[in-house]
Amino acid sequence: MLFSLPDSGLVIRSTVQKGLNKDGSSNAEEGTSLDLYMNSLDDLIEHINM
């Protein structure tokens, strides 16, 4: 679905239907979870250097 903003004329695209993941959950509601959790920048650097 495309629509334009009245003052700027900027065109915005949005989905009309909500897509679902294979397990039936909605990414739009739940978001994407992280694969890695780091407690500090040092932990991240150590992980990258592995």
C-alpha cells in the first residue's frame, strides 16, 4: 500500500497484511531476537577475534 503525506508529498509504503513467521508469531510484534548477547565491548572484541 502506498500513500503520500499531505504536507511534504513524501510517499510511504506499508504492508496491508501482517505477515507471520513459521511458528505463527508476528515479527512486527515480537521483533527480532539477538543471536549473541555481550556484556561488554571487551567480550565482543574477544568473540570477534576467536
